[in-house]
Amino acid sequence: MISAAWRKRFSILRNRLYLYPAPEPMAHTRSFWLAMGLVSLAVLLFSGFFIFYLLSGHNAYLTNAEDLGIMDQAIWNTAHGHMLHQTICNILHDTNCYSQDGITRFAIHFEPILFPISLLYLIWPDPGTLIVLQTLVVAAGAYPAFWLARLRLRNEWAGVVIALVYLLYPAQQQATVYDFHAVTFTASLLLFALYFMYTRKTVWLFVFAILAMACKEEIPLVVTMFGLWSMVFQRRWRSGLGLVFLGLIWFLIAYFLIPRYFSPTGHPLLVGRYSDVGLGKGPVQMVVNIISHPKAFWDEYVWQPDRQAYLHILFSPGGYIPPLKFLKWWPPIYLVLFAPWILVLALPTLAANMLSSYEQMYSGLFQYNAEIVPVLIFSCIEAIVLILWLVQMLFAWLNSRQAHKIQSEVSHVEEHTLPLIQRNARWVHTFLLAALAILVLFSAVRADYTFHGNMPFSKGFQWPEATPHTALAEHFIAMIPADASVSAQSKLVPHLSHRTSVYLFPYGDGLAKHSGSIKTENFKADYIFLDVTGDVYPFYGSPDYIYEVKSVLLSGNYGIVAAQDGYLLLKQGLNPPSTSQYSTVQPGAGVDTMQVLPNLPENFCSNIYTSPDKVPDPHMQVSFSAPEGKNIDLLGFSVGAPDTFSHSGGYMSVATYWRISAPITSALQVLFIMEGSDGREYFASTDVPSLLWCQTNMWQPDKVIRLESRVFGLQRSHVPNGLAHISVALLPMAQPSSKIMDIHARLPLHVVNVPGTVSPTDGTNALQLKSMTLVP
């Protein structure tokens, strides 16, 4: 039996936890309708901007096989009687490829909301449908953000600010702009659920909870947390228990029963992302691993710098005050951390992201944080409520002390003699609320500006525009029969995904592949469609990609249907290409396949030529002397790197402009070098893909050639911090990698006229292009 004392203590604790009784309604005054009008205007602007921005990106071939291509194919197949069937997968680094026949979407994620979405394809069967729908659903989340903030802060204008913060929140925008994912809907749906939970509208709470759970298999755990929270802080036992049971049953079905039926392995195909913490052996084993090694767990998954940076990316837009330089002991302040009883609602998703070995899940980018945003918005609101309450308590304490002092001195207190603090409390409250709202809004805008922002004011923002090169892709796509199977590059797949069999290159290219421990069947798609100038994902770099493409061309399995401007359309069964007369090596044992040049149509290299007016500095004159005595002129360059460059996270690219006055017989490569503050040279990159397809001995005289490097960093170069210089040199294509930094192999150069910031490096046959300060 529990003693009376313990029952009393439990009753006191329960009363203290009862923080969220039924809210007092607020009248729909003129201010309310004006505020609603402002929120609606913000929703319309957000929707219009992102719909046009994202559709423009899709038309400019900036969307991806993973995941717009996957989702479009699965939904299109559903509308055509093949339930959520997909064949697109990453054969190189993921665990979701098993056969050319593909899998059902439920083998990867449980997203039943895709069924009603597929009905839209009966009206508008296009990837643009998904982009428009996703944007509209996410934008609608501004309304519950406004309603919830208005009730909690008792102020319409503060509610408008919170609605704007939701629309500006980087984690939400990153999910919105990255292709299409059902889970992105939860940024809005869970906010509706939170609002209806707070206002105790049970039917609508369950409606939106079910809609949210239908978006992904981990959302039921979030809904379960909602139910527990409602039981503890609202004393809503029946509805809270209903959410808990509904969430747990849904999760068990989604995680254990559905994969057993649909997955070829009997478990979700992406569970391998958690093999490091033992999830592959079951959730119980994972918990045991964490409990038995708490320090290792903390160091690896919480205190690790990448995870710390991830938490900063999530929390800072909700109100952030950085450390003060003149007060070294002053820590950074995150407003959302003031409401830990709200942040706990996001624990399932935070754990899923931070425990993953898949870096994208804790990068702050992509769709993985959509369901965290509603909790962060609620945390931000409650943090402001807490601060205002604390200040109110402080005023009440000061008022009582001052009133007691006055009453002890006089027998009667007139109204005008009340403490000044009490008479000014309302003004202080209003000022503090406005200051906190401005802080939160400024933090969101600052984060949008600095962290991969997608707003017009964001650093590096560019409106996506279709080019003549991307327009040419439609000409190639028209050559592919609608019922043919195709293996294509990532950016091309979403424009080919309305077919039963479409694959992400190199899957289906006829060469042996492995996916984890599973050896897939060595099969060949009917067509292969590539853009050697485009994104090479899932390859980590262009050398591996070029090796794969040239291996396919030399395998004898495919012939060329068409080739132009960097595009290659191959068909199984046609005569394969021979080796080009310009190739410096012939295919064979011990030969580097990347240096073999297949015989491709002359138009294939049309992408390297540009007009003279595109050269950044038309007055620059620098000549490199080829081995046969002819000159190669460097006409200009542009270095895509900031003046202060980070060793750990910085990346750069360099575009150079060249011209020859007469044909040359040498095949050359471009070498980029970093000269460090210690005066030594360090290798930077030779990754200029065009030179492995359009060699210098193929260049047409008197035309301007533009060569652009792949982006590269200095993470492994060991260049010391301080002032450094990026330089360019030319050397033979056949130079072995072990001697790539050999000064004597470089072509000598002669400088006639260069900008003041450019100079030759004495005795190195290299031209210094840009100076920068290297930092950790």
C-alpha cells in the first residue's frame, strides 16, 4: 500500500506537471483577421516562390534519381497497377539493390500516403505534380504555427513572427527543396497535430496524427511521444493512451511485419545504416550496446564534431546568441533548449539521425529533419513563454517587496503611489516579447543566409535556368522507346522515370556490381543515357565514373546511337566504338582504361568550346610551350573559392580558358597546385574530366576551350594554415601519378600580360592564380 505521504507527494508532483490546461479562447478581433491575412500572404509568397523555383530546377535538370526519380516511378507504377514498384537504386554505396526486377517501396519505407497521392497521376502524371503538392502541404504549416503561438503568447503579431520563422526555418526548406519525400509533409502535419493536441480537439488530432504516420515508419514513435506528453502535461489519459497504442501498433506493423513480407531480406533494406550500433541484430541489441558502453556512445554519436555541428544547424535558427568575445566564459545560447520538455518529442528522429552511419542524415540537409521542425517551432514558442513567465515572477516578487515596504511606512496606499515596477510591467512584457520575436526571426534569416539557403537573399543563391545543353537532353530522350529499359545518370533519371524499368547508372550497364554482401545479376539495360559533363553520383569522383563509362564503351556490349555536347546515348546490340586515332594508348592488359580514348563523334566535344566574350579577362596573355614547339595560350580563368578557405569543410573549383593557333600532337593534363605559407608545393587536383574525353590533341585551332575542374578540397593535402596560393601548370597526360609533382615534367610558360594578382612562380613552371588564407 502506498502511504498517505507518498500519495500527497505524487499529487503535488502531478499538479506541478499540469502545465497545459485547456487554453483560454481569444476573440477573433480585427487584429486577428489582419494577422491571418499577413500569414496567408506569407503562405502564398512561399508557395509561389518555391513552386516556380523548384519547377525551374527540375526543368534545368537539377533534380535527382534519389529521390524524385524513385518516388515518381513508384507513384506512376501504382497508377498503372504495379503497387509502389521501383527499380532505381544505388548499387555502389547503399543496400537497396537486389535484382533488375526491382522492389516494392515498402521494402525501404512504409509510406501508405503515397496511395492517395497516386490518384493525382490520373489527372497530371508528372514529377511537377509532386513538387507542387509538397510545397503546398508544407506551406500550410504556417497556419498551425500562427494559431499555436497566438494562443501561447496571447499576441497575434508574435504569432505572425512564429509563422514566418516556420516558413524560413532552414531544416524545413532543405526538406522542401530536395526533390520529393512523403516525410516532408510531416513538417506541416505534425504542427497541425500539436495545435489540435494543445487545443484538445481530439478528432482532428487523430486525423493529422494518422496522416503524419502514413508518411514514414518512424513517425509513429513521434506520435507515441505526443501521447505520453499529453498524458503527463495535459492529463489527457484516454486520448494520450490512444495515441500511444496507435503509434506503437503502427510502428510494430511498419517496422517488423511490412518488411518481412515485402523486403527480400526480411527487414528494412536501409537498416545497414545502423550496423555500427547493432540495430542489424535488433533494437534490443542496440539498446544493450548503448547501455554497456555509454562513454563510447556519447563520444561517437553526441560529442563528435559532426554531430555537434548538426545540432547547431537544427537549434540555432530558433533563436541563437553566439558566445561573446569579450566574455570568454559566456556560452552560446540556444533559445529552443530552454524548453527541454518540448524537445523530448523529437527524440525518436534525433536518435535515428545521430545514430546513423549515413552522413547525410546528420548533415542538416535533405529530408531527414522535416518532422523535427514542428517540435523546434513549439520549443521556440515555449521558451519565449518560459522567459516571459520568469520575468513576470521577478516583477511580482519585486512588487511585493516594494508594496510591503510602502505599506509599512504609510497606513493607506493610493493608486498613484503603487510601485513604478508594477505600473510599467506591461510595457516591459511587450518590449521583451518583441525583442525575443525579433531575435528568433533574425536567427532564422541569418541561418538562411549562411547555411545553404534557398531564399533570394541567401549567400550563393542562383535561380536555376535551363541552358542549350539541358534543352538538348530532350532530343536524346525522344530517341528512347517508352517501353525500353534505361540506365541513366542521376540528373537524367527523373525525366525517364515513367517506365517499368529505369536504373541509376552504373546499375544495368552490363558490368558486374555488388551491393553490400549481395552479388547482383550482371544484366544489361536496353539503353544507357549519360552526360559526362554532369553530376557523377553515385560515384564519389570523376575518375571512377570515367573508368566505368569507358569500360562500358570498350566492353563490346553497347554501340553509340547518338553523341553530342557531352551526351552519350548507347544501345545494346549495336556495333561498339573502336579506339580513337587520337588515343595515346591502346586497350589491353595493364593499360589504364581512363587514358584509352574511344572513337566518338566529333560533336561529342562541342561542350568544351565557348565564345571569346565568355573569357573573364580578355587581355590576359600566357603561353605554355608544348613538346613539339607549339604554344597553348591561357586566355583567362576563374577560381571558385573564398579569400578565407577552410581546410576541413572548404571546396573550390577552377575554370580555365585556352586556345591553340595550330593543331598539337601532345595529350596534356592540367595540374592545380597549392603553394603553402612554408614555400612548399602541395598537390591540389588534376580532376578536369573534359580532358579525358576531349584531349588537347583533338582541339580545334583558334577556338576558345573552357575546362572546368571538379570541386576539390584540401582535407588530405597537409597544406599549412596561413597565406597560400593556387597555381596551374600543364604536363603530359601520360605522367604517372607517382611523379605528378615533378617540376621538370611541366611545360614551360611565358607571361606577356596578366592581372596584377597573377604571377608566375619562379622555377616551377606554374602560374599563380589566386591567393587565399587557409584556416582549419
